Amino acid sequence: MTQSVAFIGLGAMGYRMAAHLPKYFEKVYVWNRNFSKAEQHATEYGTTAVELTQAVQADVIFSCLPTSEDVEALIDGLEIKSGSIWIDCTSGVPEAARRLAEKLKAQNVDFLDAPVSGQTVGAENATLTVMVGGDVDAFERAYPAMAAVGKLIQHVGESGAGFAVKAINNMLLAVNLWSVAEGFSTLKAHGVNLDAALNCINASSGKSLVTETIFPQRVLSREFSVTFGLPLLAKDTGIALDLVKDAKLPAPILSLTQSLIQAANLTAEPNSDFSAAVKMYESWTKITLK
């Protein structure tokens, strides 16, 4: 039985995810590199801000950091509670998950790579999709903790599988985002009303998350609200392309999309949302999507 849960990394996603845990668990520890943020979370949601060494004595430990390198550096040298489960919600590298699973197994700690999808609104409403790689028994034991933050909790395979699914998911998001930018620029060049076109497409076979929410709420509105940074999408498309290369598969569309997203990231303003990648295409076409 899980007696205590910890959440490490209180960024845009982690801060909201950790807020749900006190509803289900009596002891919820939080830690962040900027410790004042952990203290703020404790005041706001009734969690307990603790030092990292105490956080890793919980029965279930969540982490949500920018990269796998951050997680590996954090874990290195830590004395983690024997018998605990580490759930890494970072959008990470599959090979890193396998390394960490093997390393922590030697300490009698199970490691699950469990990245999430659903953006900050999903974290706010506890409706995230959690794609989990790792030991099935550990997945079943950790399920109640993950269910506190997500709606679909899906075991997808062995260690690294969760990170792989997330990387490919975000690559497909990038493909869709770029293709919609090209398609709607074409429509505007032909004098089509974009809002009307969007209504048609969202009732037709071309609809997607990009056309239903991202384009109307961020691009056509020109708001580009920052919920998922463009540098993180660039990272994830790179992980996805590495997976393609490891499998020795041809992937002309994914390869091109990764190059476009990397270029958009290099030319974007600091702290840009992933949706701002369309601005690079707008600079080529001289067509503003609004």
C-alpha cells in the first residue's frame, strides 16, 4: 500500500499534476530546484516541501524534468527508499529509461518511464494520457498514483517504450502543425475565409487536435500562449528521429519535419510556445495566419 508520494520538478506540468495528489494520499512531498516554488505549492495545495533526500524516501516518487540528462544527474548518488517506485514523467530518451531501470533495480527500486500528454489543461483537470514503459507488476502497483493525475493510464511495453510513444506522438503533432500551416496559408492566398474553412475541416476528415484547438486558440488568435515550449518539441522530434534511425527505416516526412522544427526553434524568440513554429513559415510566405 502506498503510504507516501513525492513529486520532483514543479514546472508548468508538474506543479499542476502534484496538486491532485493530496486528494488521494495523506503524505505528499514536493521538491523543486527553485525551492521557493515547492514552498508555494505546499501553501497552495497542502503538500509538504522537503529536501530532495527526504523526497526520495517516499513509496512512490514522480519526476517531471526537462530532459533525461536532468533526471540521471538528479538520481546519481541519491539513496532512494528500497522497494519504492520511481515514475518519470519527463519526455525522455528510451535508452536513458533502460539505463535508469537497470541502475535502480540494483537498489530494489522500480523505474517506470511514464511521459504524459494533454498539455497544461490536462494537468489542471487530471485528464492526462500517461504512456508507461517498464515492469508490469510495478505498473500495477503504481497505477493508483498515476490515476490521480491522468485519465488514460496505458502500459505500452518494456522500459523505454513510454518515452518512445511520447516522442513519436510529439513528432506527429509537429507534422500536423506544419502541414496545417502550409494548407491554411494556401487557403488564405486564394482568398478563403480561414474561420469558415476551419469550421468545415473540423467537421470533415482533415480535423485534428491542431485544427480543433491549437490553430484557433493560438495561431489564428495570434496569442501563442506558452504551455509547451518550442525547444521541448525540438528535443522530442530529435528523439523520435533517433528512434527511426535505430530501426533503420526510411522516414522522409519525419526527417523533414524534424529539420523544420529545429530551424524554427533556432529562429524563434526566447520562451516561444511550440505553436510559434508556424511563424517561420509565415516569414517565408509573407502570409500571416489570422
